[in-house]
Amino acid sequence: MTAYAHITGWGKAIPERVLTNRDLQRIVDTNDEWIVARTGIRERHIAADYQTTASLAVDASLKALEVASLKPAAVELIIVSTSSPEHLFPATACLVQDRIGAKSAGAFDLLAACSGFIYALNMATQAIRSGSVQNALVIGSETLSRLVNWTDRNTCILFGDGAGAFVLQASETPAGVLSAIMRSDGSGGELLAIPAGGSRYPTSLETINDGLHYIKMNGREVFRFATRVMAQATQEVVEKANLTMKDIQLIVPHQANLRIIETAMRNLEFPMDNCIINLDRYGNTSTASIPIATCEAIQDGRLKPGDRIVFVGFGAGLTWGAAVVEWSGPFPGLHKFRPARYRLYFRFRSFLRRVWRHIEAIIWGRHNPSI
Ligand code: UT7
């Protein structure tokens, strides 16, 4: 029996603090007119000190689980797509797993930059279609404000923080993720990168002095690449689903630059009115931009069950990808469940596990002094 991966839950988490273009004018040599004309961005949200990639991911996930009426304990797979993980390891997905009490879930991070959410959606879909899992939580979460150089006007005007999450569940009804493509071209890796902090250039006084822990970007080249692949990937993924562009009601593109999106829609002869744009208010939230924009489309009544939509994105790597989804919404007849109410319980559970591990270490340490 073929299983289809339906998107049955969604949620977003946006930090409250807003940084406008005029605020940026006071930090770097830029101005509101330039930023709006060249990017379409007017403001972005910046994480507060207490917010992290995992905490935003948890907030978005609990909302998504509530929409899907799925208990965290029943989640089988968690994929966090991020370019701003909390650590090199452990994976941010494991922090999320612990904080939402998803005790039956495997959890890992996926790094495909701004295309990451599409990659993660496809990986979760394949896990469901193969019968390996019955459901998955797919999250895009970023705190790139912590990785930009606030003196580099080429990059600091672009990025914002936020998270979005989808719950995917298996169903025999044909719908959900109909097709997906993932592409990469590592020869363009240096066009958008954080050079140091990994094993190639471990953190040293030199890497810090050279500013190699910040985002470096060749904006013009990334722009050229993006305008080329966005329309191409959309056409390819629609064909793969045995559909034509006439069958598509909505496109949710990666929110990087309005000019890139307009060029892609022009090439596709697809009306801008049917394309979700929110980068004016959020900037580029990288891998979180597609799920955040989708949540807003649902909120605004622009996405209804039965609609066919395309997610399409590009990013560092270089990577790009697209997916066609037939929107379904939550499975009917489920009992309402509010996972956010259990936050304290999840913390307590995590605390107890730590205490128990400590006790075990003492017991085992006594009996096995060699360990
Ligand atoms: O998720 C993927 C992430 N990356 C992207 O999506 C980036 C894609 N690229 C872009 O969005 C655009 O290339 C940028 C918005 C980054 C830059 O726009 P552009 O139209 O490609 O500008 P440019 O780099 O060609 O620069 C044009 C001029 C330059 O001045 P000169 O050399 O012509 O005198 C820049 O120094 O604009 C100047 N400039 C700025 N001026 C005011 C560059 N950044 C700024 C700024 N404010 N923030």
C-alpha cells in the first residue's frame, strides 16, 4: 500500500524585536530607499538574548503539533534544517527532541542553507513513503543575526531570525508532497559561506581577527545563480508531478530578494498575485522563510485544502530545490491536544533523565571503577 506524506500541521515562531531599515541606517552606511529598491526588505525580526535556534524551533513545533493534534511522544522523526545550529554537535534537532518530549523520535540536523527546508521536507516524505516512519516533524529555524557582520552592509541588511515547522503524516489518500527535486553545485561554495569554525579553519585568534566566522557573500553572483535556477526548478518539479503550471494555485518561494522572485515569476509567466511574499516584514530568514510564508498564507486564507502549491528555494552550497504539494490540512476526527501546555512537564522529564543518568553513573562507577 502506497503511503503519501500529508502536511497536517504548521506553526511559526517570530522574535518580537523588529529592526527596520532606518534602524540599520544608524549602524552601517546604507539607507531605506536603497534596501527597498534592491531587495524589497523593509524590516526584519531579531532574536532576543534568551532566544536561540532551538527555542524558536520548539515554539514553532509545538504550534504545528497542536494544529495536527499529534502528541510529541508519538513523533517518530525530527529534522531541523538550519545554517545557524546551536553547536557543531549535538544536533539542534536533539535539543528540540528533548524539549518537546518526543521520546520515540530519531532526530538530526540537515544543512542545505536556504534550500534546506525543501531538502528536509523531501527526506521526511521519503521516510514516510518507504514505510520507515508514520510521521515526521520538519523544522526550519535560524538565528543568522548572530552570524552576520553588523559592519558589512552587503549582508547585514538581508537576514532576519525566525522558525517554521510542518508536521507530516502518512495517509493512503493521494495528496501531500507529490514531487520534489534537490540540486547542488559545490563549485560555487565560496560565493556564500562562513569560512571558519569548522574543521577546515578551526577557531583561532587569526580566524577571529580576520572575521572568518561571519557570513561572506558575493551578492551579484548569488543573484545571477538564483534568477537562473528558480524558474527552472519550478518547471522541473511540476513536470515531475505530471502537472502543468496551470494546475498550480500558489507558489511559495524562498524570501531572499523581491527582484529574484519577480524575475522567476516573469520567466514562468506566473502571476505575482499568486505568489506569497512576506520578505518586506521578515527579510531573508533562510531555511525558515518557506514555512513562515506558508503559515501566513494559511492565516490569510490564501491556501485551502485541495490547492496545489510549489515551494522553491536556493541558497549556499550552492543548493536549490523545489517541491509540489497538494494541500490537505489536519486529519479529521482527532482529539484536540495542546502540547504547549506540557512545556513544564517536558522540562521536568528532561531534568529527571539528567538526574537519573547521574545516579546511574555513580552506581556504575562504583561497581566498574575502570569505566
Ligand atoms: O538566501 C540566499 C542569500 N543571498 C541572496 O539572496 C543574495 C542575492 N543577491 C542580492 O540580493 C543582491 O546582490 C544584493 C541585495 C546583495 C545587492 O544588490 P545588487 O543590486 O546586486 O548590488 P551590488 O552588489 O551590485 O552593489 C551596487 C552598489 C555598489 O556600489 P558601487 O560599487 O556601484 O559604487 C555597492 O557598494 O550598491 C552598493 N551597496 C549598497 N549601498 C547601500 C551594496 N550594499 C549596499 C547597501 N546600501 N546595503
